[in-house]
Amino acid sequence: MNARARPIGVFDSGVGGLTVAREMIRQLPGERLIYLGDTARAPYGNKSPETLIRFALETGAFLAAKGVKMVVVACNSSSAYSLPALRARLSVPVVGVIEAGARAAVAGRRGRPIGVIGTRATVRSQAYARAIHGLDPEAAVAAQACPLFVPLIEEGWIRSATTLEVARAYLAPLKRRRVESVVLGCTHYPLLKGVISAVLGPDIALVDSAREVAREVRTVLEADGLRAPSGRVDFSRHRFYVTDPPEQFRGLARRFLGRQPRIATVRLPELPPSA
Amino acid sequence: MNARARPIGVFDSGVGGLTVAREMIRQLPGERLIYLGDTARAPYGNKSPETLIRFALETGAFLAAKGVKMVVVACNSSSAYSLPALRARLSVPVVGVIEAGARAAVAGRRGRPIGVIGTRATVRSQAYARAIHGLDPEAAVAAQACPLFVPLIEEGWIRSATTLEVARAYLAPLKRRRVESVVLGCTHYPLLKGVISAVLGPDIALVDSAREVAREVRTVLEADGLRAPSGRVDFSRHRFYVTDPPEQFRGLARRFLGRQPRIATVRLPELPPSA
């Protein structure tokens, strides 16, 4: 098949990456997506680097077998650890969410520290600090893990008083550091924008990496001559796969994607323990 | 090896089953445990029956290869779905946590409905209602899923005002039903006993299935002539395995088990997709 006509692979532990898929569909209407949510093993946010790398390689093998022309790691926890291993294994470009978010945060920089919120795995990796310092060695970074945000979002408690309380507790250290912006370093968090803004106040900008990633995907596709001719928008050509039968995923997908996709269940190829 | 001297296999998605292991160590000091926490794929509470059965069979194969004389499914979500498949596959007795909890709830029955709290998977299975009705067809059962309890416990928010708020929201329907008792249908929940009692008040009894399971294990071992001669308590002979490197597990294990075990990381045998 013509390389430009091949689909783009996108993966996440579950539904969070749909915020990235949604933005890609909006910004790149000619492209066809193959999305995989590894829901049988979700969430990824508290897991170790070794395990996240193994899961990413298994998912990469699945997407490669589908003939994708690019892989987008639409999960911050996975992006924080698995990009080098994925790039070594795959013959197509691999785009993560962290570089894109870091670039947007640095682009808007006014001189105060940049805040980053994410899962425990993402924060522990210090991947955002490294990416931000690579772009601007002067920038101070204040990172905060918010492990309860994902379960609260998946439980649908998006506007509850409890979620507001939890957000107040997590975000207090960033307010004390007088951050100028906060990078939403988890693809679930755009759904909590309302609560997070309410706690942080109007002077702290939120950086939503989904939009930035879609922009970066476009740049890489164009640089590599892989961009599909822009066609009419046809949602039905995108494919959505999960590793756990999709009862729970289906309920959340509409909220994250803005519409209800058709979903198929798959088993990922298992890599040998040496991988 | 003499059958009685063989270890007992215990498994859970992660740390929760340690509340059962702890009680088994207390009640059965002569026994040796092999514990597996499937932390790479935890939590189990929102996952589908098909996936839970596959995970249980993989864990069962791992424990069988270790020569265990019995398998204890120390996870309510897994017990709710995987006991028949495990019993068909393994040649040793298999004990789940739900029967034991149901028996304790019915034993103390005074005539009002019995409350059950658990993960989404456990509640959706209606396994407690079936077990309770099997013992007492007159008993009314009111079940309530509490999906945020596990992440709150794992985040260590055991006594926080937020957790109290969440508990109030989840437990209100059970109070309205005027339940006489509440079965803690998730092995994590004994750590939240304080908050749950505070919300339910002194008239509603809590049923902690960990204790009941240990009692049932003893009964089955004795009936099958498999009980180890009671020896001196030696914690170091128990073995603890996890599927994700144990940084997070280690931090929580002391709280659940009452002491710090040595932990090894393993890969589970993968079963073919037909399994």
C-alpha cells in the first residue's frame, strides 16, 4: 500500500489517549487511526519502567502488524520510559506526548516555574523536567503526582465537591511555588480542566498536550512525506481496539472522544521474557 | 514431598490479598504460603469476566508449578468469576473469599437486609447475593460498588476528610435500606474499617472476610488431611511474588501484612488465546 495511505497507530493504557485521538481526527482529517487501549492491564500510572517498556513493545508489535506508518504513544506514563525502546524496535516514526507538552510550556514562558501534574510513574521519571530543560535550561519545573485524578475521572466524578477537595490538596504545593503554568501531563486530565482551573485561578495557564501532539504528528508526517491527502471526514474508517472486553471503555469513550466508536477486543502478542 | 508439607498458594491482583495472608499466617502457624500479587495488571476491580478468568488460570498455572497443595483466591473480583474455571483446571482444592464472607454474614443474621460493598466487577457479578441466597433464601441483599476505595487506600488516604466524604456518598443507599451488616467484599477494605464504621454507625456490623477465609482454609485442609503439623512461627519461610517490580507493593505491604516481606518479581506463564 502507498505509505501515505497507511493508518497511524495510537496507543494508551485505556481511554485517556482518546483525548489525543480526538485532536488528531480534528487537525488531520485525511488520516486513518488505529487506536489501542490496553484496558486489561490499565492503568499504567503506578507501574514500573520495566513493565511499561514491555507493554509498549507488545503494543508496538501489534500496531506494526497492522501496517501503521507512525506510532503515537498517547500515554504520558508510557512516553516517559518507552520511547527509546520503541524507536529501536520499530521502523516507523514514534511520537510521544511529553516532548510536545514541554514545547508548549516553554513557548509560553514568562519566567516563573512551570508546573507539571501527572501519574506517579510520569512524575518519578522526571521526563518533563528533562524535556523542558533541553529546550530552556533556565526553566524551573515543579512536578506533582496526582494518582487519584484518573480513578475520579473514570468514576465520572468530574464536577464533585470531593474532586475539588482532592485537587486542592494536590495543587497546593504548585500554588505555593507560584507556577506560571501547569502542564496536564496525563491524557485523562483535560476532562478535569474545569476543576483544575477553579483551584489554580485565572493567572495560571493550563497546557493541554493533546493539541500539541496532534500538531507534532502533522509536522513529522509532512517532514517524512507521509501525510495522507486531506479527505472528507469519515469517522467510521478509524479502528478502536481494547485488550479487555469493552463494557467500561465504551461508557467512557463517548466522554473522551465526543462520539461512540465501534470497538473490538484483541490479545496482544506476548514478547519473550528477555525482551 | 509429603502432601501436608507443601505450601498453600494465595493470589490477588496486588496487595489486598495480604489481609487474607496475614490472617492465614495468624490462624495457621504451621503452614507455608506462596503469595502472588499480579501488580503488572492490577487492579482487577473494573475488568471483565473473560479477562479475570484468563488471569486466574495463568496465576493458577504458576502456583501449580510451585507444587502448592491448595489455591486461595484472595481477591473478591477474581473469586466472583474464576472459581469454576480454576477448579476444572487444577487438581488441588480452590478456596475463594466470597463463600466465606457470605457464610459469616448469614450466621449473624437478624432479619434486616445484608449489605455488600466491593469493586464494580464483584458487585456486577452478584456472586455475594447468590452465595447468601444459597445459604438463606429469605435474606435480602443490598450491594454497592465503591470503585474509589481501592485507589484511596493505595494512596494512603485512610483517615482523610475526602475519604470520609466518598464513604458517605457510597454508603448512603445501604443506610437507606437499613442493612443490619455490611460485608467488606474487597480485600482492601479492612484498612478502611475506621471510616466505614464511622459512616455506618454502631448498629451495623462489619463482616471482614479475611478471618472467615482463613477459617475455611483450615476446615478444608483438615477435611482433606492436608494440614501441616503446627510448627513454630517463622515468617521467613513464606514467599511473596509480584508481576511488576515491587516498589509500590513494598510500600503498601507493611501496612497490609503488618511486616515487611522479601519480594521477588516473576513473569506468569501466558496461556494460549483459546484458554
